[in-house]
Amino acid sequence: MVYSVDLTVIWAFVIAFAVFAYIVMDGFDLGIGILFPALRPGPERDTAMNSVAPVWDGNETWLVLGGGGLFAAFPLAYAVILPALYAPIIAMLLGLIFRGVAFEFRWRDPGHRAAWDVAFTGGSVVAALAQGIALGALLQGIAVEGRAYAGGWWDWLTPFSLLVGVSLVVAYALLGATWLVMRTEGLLQLQARRFAQRLTIATVAAIALVSAATPFLQGRYFERWLAMPNVLVSAQVPLLVALAAVALWRTLRGGGERAPFLIALGLFALSFLGLGISIFPDVVPGRITIWQAAAPEASQMFMLVGASVLIPIILIYTAYSYWVFRGKVDAHGYH
Amino acid sequence: MLDTLDPLILARIQFGFTVAFHIVFPAFSIGLASFLAVLEGLFLATGRQVFMDLFKYWLKIFAIAFAMGVVSGLVMSYQFGTNWSVFSDKTGPVLGPMMAYEVLSAFFLEAGFLGVMLFGMSKVGPRLHFAATLMVAFGTFFSAFWILSVNSWMQTPAGYGTNAEGQFVPLDWWAIVFNPSFPFRLVHMVLAAYLTTALVVGAVGAWHLLRDRANPAARTMFSMAMWMAALVAPVQIFAGDAHGLNTLEHQPAKVMAMEGHFQSHPDGAPLVLFGLPDQEAGTIRYAVEIPKLSSLVLKHSLDAPLAGLDSLPRKDWPPVPIVFWSFRIMVGLGMLMLLLGAISLLARWRGALYRWRPLHRFAVAMGPAGFVAVLAGWITTEVGRQPYTVYGLLRTAQSASPLHGPAVAASLTAFVVIYFSVFAMGVLYILRLMAQPPHEGESGIEPGAPIRTAGITPAPSVDPDRHLQPAE
């Protein structure tokens, strides 16, 4: 039993890693889509698009791994969460369709490029918003009866879930802006830097609002975050967020090129850590723990063999792929 | 009114609709990825420019097809949970790890190396680029391997036990992955993907030969495609027959529906060529049949007894008319493919491969045949598995999510509207690329490359042979 407990925890971390990898990697290219309307049509937009064109579909694959991994390692959680979040998940998938094909289609069809740019932005915003709403709905708790979702099909829609949705759109935009600061030059970089400054303020405000609301959703969150002695540990997270925000602001003002993106990633990591503090070891907060949802040991072991070989390889060649397409980019692609 | 919608039927329509759209793209990209790897390999081996031109020509098409495959596949990986949550809970311990392997070993391989394959030609050098192309091709194959294993397990479950929660749990992974129908399905589907791609490539080559029979790239692609059709079509018919015999052994009800055998035949069953299956009455109306031939095909003996659907309770019958017709469409198209391959061999033998216009017209007409046959084949096998999701063990009616009718109706409507508009545009762009003749010094798809200016000076408008274009 102890052995299978370990496997389950390992899988919880593998899936958390996949979700985090998805959030930061697809986050910056969704962010480019969110910022798109603010960029001038022509070379600016082409450059922004080119900076993510070679990597976006690899990024999106982490979402498939997150979903597939959940199905494999925690089938009960997969079977409860997805029907509960039916509308936002379908909306996210449809948004990702528009966005994904826009990468190809806008080059193919210059006559309708403006329309595909709208599809790119619309798809990116809808996908980001839906992901945030889904997270918010999961955090606020979902109704479970037996081994199935027992709520209605609008349960996901609350002020809190909308707040998380908007926050994620803002945060992805920040990630996209700092990515452009790192990858572009000249006017576009200058513009991205200005966006990033405003978005830093907005993101910090969003993190503060969501963090302030979360402890009051469920009693357990309150205990985790604000009761003694937990608060001594958990309080370090908001402190680090504040430090990171200040550092981000200073590097943006001071002309840093790589630092803003890396610090923005740090902000995401801290928020994700905060999320973990709130819910671990539950997979459906307050309802189902990772051990209750876990697939049998034979399933988790079979997968772990492959995952422990393949995930490092994937990470190596993902890094290689990013290395090939490193450096500054312009409207004619990578140099 | 909306509350009367049956969420189960809607969920089935939604899954069928989205998976039918999806399978078209992988069926094409599995074959095309291998074709691209062969073209690049031939270029590296021979140094002949025509192979590189063809590589770049088809790479542009591959990029669009692949993007559509990625986004429509993403939908599939979540739809098990959104619409079939009970199925997901019960089969997750067995099917989940295989799907995870699909993602890990395949999807990542494709998506990770695709960027290098599409945009990296000038970045990594020819050998590394060829390696990336090979990885993408292997990735598409592994993808098919795992997902077909999952599907086959649902058809012929093996190697499982059940636990206290009513879940299927793995006992023997080898038996699960290599379940009885898997090897047959894998061979049949991979060959189908190659054949489908060969027919598309052949149709595009033929189309351009009809306009300009001297175009060297059009000649090369047509010749390669016709070799594939001539070699793979007969092998595919043989593989399909073997698959059918395997189905007879493990899923006899499906074969009864395919054959239209409502009645049992104790002394030799007829082969029903055509007719109108009547599920209610349990009979084939206006049947045109050849006595005893079905027993000969399926049992290799004229008088072998064959049981019919009357030997099973009605609640276990698959919907016969759908299975009966989709099977005939698939087989009929397979025969036409065989014919195309045979005619091309004849034309080649007589040295007329590049100038025999009726052959070219036939090849153009057969361009979409592979897709139709793939869809018809999948409809046969999936509808033939009904009324079960896991054959004999878990009924479709007991697999669905506890969703309200209007929620599924809304998502189904959104999928239909968006798939038709988005993927229709994608297909249109692919057809536009195909309409441009391949030429020497074909451009790649590196961002900023001349493909963008192609919109300013469209090649077809300056093509002197354009008025010769046939009306089909």
C-alpha cells in the first residue's frame, strides 16, 4: 500500500508538471494572441506570429498530456471534472481550434488575413478565459455523488470563476508581452515593454484579488493559508510574489531583455505553488483525494516506465527546438 | 422542447461527427509523412532536384493538414471525459495508460520535430533535417499504433480483470496491447492511410499531367503514386479479408450485419450483393444474392453453416442498414482502387503512363476515394460494435456522462458550425495549393519565403496552359 501511495503522489506531480509546462509554454503564445489587436497589422503582427509559429503546437501538446495523464492516472477525477466543466472545456477546445488553424491560414489567405487575425485573437482570449474559468470552478468546489458529477450545467459560472478567468487572460498577456521583449527588436520591442509594464500592475492586482477570495471559498483553504501555524509557511508565497513583481517592474524599466520573461515565469510558478498549497492532496477539492481517484498500481507503473524515459527525452528535444529557433525574430522569420 | 433532447443520442452524434472529421487528417498525414520522408531520402541519395521540389510542394500541404489534425485531435482527447465519463471511469485504468503512451511517444515526437521539419531546413543542415522528417513519420505511425490498440481493445477486450468499483483493471499488458483484433486493424488502417495518400498524390499528379504532360514533378509524383496504388491495393484487399475473418471469430454480430444475414443458414449462406435491410422486419428486401458464396468466403466451404442475427436477442443487434451499406461502399471503392492500379500497370508497360488521358481522369476522380473508404470502414467497425462501447461488456447506454440534453445539443451545434466553416477553409487552402503546378525551385514554407508573395502574383494567372484545364 505504501508503495502505491508513492506512485500516486509521483503521478500527481507528473501531471502537475505537465499542466504547469502547458500553462507557461502555451501561455506565452496565447498571450501573443491576446495582444494581437494592440499590434499594428503588417510587419509587427507578422513578427509576433513568427516568434511562436515553430513552437506552438509542441506547446499545446502538454495540454493533451495533462488531460491524457489525468485519464490514465486518475480516471475517476477525469470522469468527474470534465462533465462538471463541460461548457468551459468545450469553449476552450473550440477557441484552440480557431487559434491553431489561424497560424497556417493567415499566411495562406492574405485576402482574409484580417479575419484570421480576429480568429487568432478571439480563439486565444476564449481559450485563456475558459481555462481560467475552469480553474476557478474547480477551486470553488463541484458537486459529486457516488462516482459521478451531480451538479447542473451552469454551476461553473460564478463571480469567482469569472474573476479567475479574466486574471488568466491578463497573466497570459503579460507572459506574451515579456516574450516579445525577449524575442524582438526596435519599435515592437518598445511597445511590448510598455504593455508589459501595465500588465505587470494588472497581473499583480489579479493575483491579489484571487488570493484574497480563495481562503473564503472553502474552510479548508482558510486553514491552509491563514490559520496558525500554516500561515508561517504559506505567507512566504505572497511575499515572494511581491518581490518578483518589484523585480519585474525594475527590469522592465531598466531595459532588461530576458529577465522580464524569466521573472514572469517565476510569478506563474509561485501562483501555481499557491494553487498546490490550496488543494493538495485533493484532485477534486474537498471531494476526492488523489488516492481515491488513482488508477490501480499496475496502470500507474506501466505508464511510469514509459514516462520516466520519454519525458526527459521530450524535454531535451523541446529545449533543442527552442535553441534552434533562438535569437531575435522579425517579419521574415528567425535569423 | 429542449429538455426532450436525448443526451445519449446527441453525445453519440457529437462523438461520431468529431471523430469522423478528425480521422480524415491523420489518415492523410500518416501517409504523407512517410511520402515526405521518402522524397527527402531520395533527394539526399540521388541529388535530383525534382525530389526536393516535390518535398517542398507537399510539405506546404502537410503543414495545413497536420494543423487541422492537431486541433481536431485535441478535441478527441477531452471528449472521452466530457461526454463519456462513465466509460472513462471504468476503462481508464486500462485505456488511459495506452492513450498516455500515444501522447508521449507519438504526439510529442510529431509536434516536437514538426517545427524543425517545417521551418528549420536552413537552420540544421540536410541530415538533421532528414532525421526530423523521419521522426515526424515515425511519430505518426506510433500515434496510429497506440490509438488503434485502444480501439481494438474496445472491440476485442483481453488481459483485464474487474475491481470492486466496477472498473476494468489491467492484468496482462501484453494481452491488452496486442489484443486479438489489433494486428489486423493496425495493418488494415496503416495500409489505408498509405493508399489514401497515394490516391491524393496520384490525383494531383494526374491533374497537372492533364494540363502539362511534360511537367517533370507531376510525372514523378504520378508515377510514384501509381506504383503505390498498384502494389498496396491488392495487399489491402487481402489484409481486409483477414481482418474480416478475425471479426467473424470475435464479433460475429458485426459480420452478420455487414453480410446482411438476419437469418441463420445451416447449409451454406448466400452472399448478399445488394438489397434494402429492414431492421424492424429482420430481413433484406429485394436482395440480390449469390447462393453459398458467403460461406465459401468466410468459412472456405460451400455448405458451412453460418448463424444469423436471429440467433441473438434483438437488444444485442447492431444497426444493420448502416453497417451493411458502409461496408459495401468501402469494398466497392477498394475494387476501384485495384482497377486503377491495374490500369496504371498496363499503361506503364505500354509506355503510356504520362499520356493516357482516360487514366489521368480516372486518377483525378479517385482522389477522394481513400477518404470515403476510410470513413466507410470506420463506420462499419464502430457501428458494428454497437450496442456496446466495450464489446460484450459495457453498453453504450451505460457509458455516457450525466449531462443535460441542452448542454450537449449546444456543444454539438457549435462543433458542426465551427468544423464545417474552419475545416472547409482549410480544405479549400489545400485544394488551392494542389491546383498550383509543382515547378522547379519550389519554395518552402520558411516564414517570409515567397509563398506570401504568391498571393500577389498568383501562379495560375500567369500560366499559359490555364485555358487547357479540363472541366472536371
